[in-house]
Amino acid sequence: MASLATTLATPPSSSMRSSSSSFLSSISAHRFLRPRTKPRARATRSLCVRSQTLDFSGSFFEGGGEDEGTDPSAGPSAAAVAALEDKEEPQCPPGLRQCETMAVLRPDMTEDERLTLTQRYEELLVAGGGMYVEVFNRGVIPLAYSIKKKNKAGESNTYLDGIYLLFTYFTKPESLSILESRLNTDDDVIRSSSFKIRKRKY
């Protein structure tokens, strides 16, 4: 018992103190030199926006589309001529003559004004005995020369281009003079001319 008490009372030797000190130092150095792990990045919720492109080709927003196989340089006049050639021509009713009228309208007319004028002359042709009346809008075309016309109010206007309308129909020969008289006094019509179509004899 005395020896045990002596042993416990005896302070630790310098070698034991140095070994425990070196052990603690190694633990501290390991903790200091250990690479720190990067914190986990938070999962972010991304917003995906889909953009949809609307195709207005062939619509108003781009001036009209071009069909495959057609010549882009062909204007409204070429389309009107092609429509006349491709369509089967009706037989002329007895007592009527096949005629055409080209009317040049003011270029500043609105679409509604043009449609109203077209309907007015269609009704005039039908009232005069006309049949198979068709109208082809050839669009705005430059005139071969400037045309000066005075309207009913006494105002003179000079036109360099106009809206070309082609009327094709069958009518009585005496109805042409009534149609031409109405066209010549119309302020919306710059110039007009009517023709009787003669059938070629082969």
C-alpha cells in the first residue's frame, strides 16, 4: 500500500509528458491540415420558358406568300391572265355578245370603296341583260402617261397610276353605251374602255 501511494504521488516523468504533448500536437495538426469540404450547393429551381414562333408567312404582316412553282416576279396582272386562260369559257347565250371592259380607278381608293364600286357596276350589267359577269382586280399599275381629270366639283387631279379592274361578261350590244356613259361620268374612274370579243375562225 505504501508503495502504491508512493507511485501515485510521484509526478509523471518528462518522457511521458513529452509523448502526450506530441500526441495532442499531431491531433491538432491533423485537424488543421484536413481539407475543408465545400458546403453543398442548394438545389435551385430553374424556370424554363419556351418561345413559340408564329408563322405569318402568307399573311398580312409579310405582304403575301409565294406558292411553290410560281414565278415571284409575276404580278397581279399575270395572275388575272392565267386565271382567264385556265378557266373554261362559257357558251355565249343567244342574242348576247361577249365583251370586256377595262376600268382604271383612282389609286387612293380604299378597299371598301373599290368593292362598292365593283358591286355597283355588276348590278348595272345584270340590269342591262348581262350574264356571266366576272371581275378581276389587277392591282395598282403605272399609267403609260399621266391623265388629268376634273371631277364633278370642278377639281382637277393628275394621275400617274391607277387600280385596274377587268370586267368580262355577256351582254346586249346596246347595253355597252349605257355602261360607258356611266363610267365616263364617275369621279372614281380615271379611264375606261370596252371591247366586243370576236371569235376567231380557224
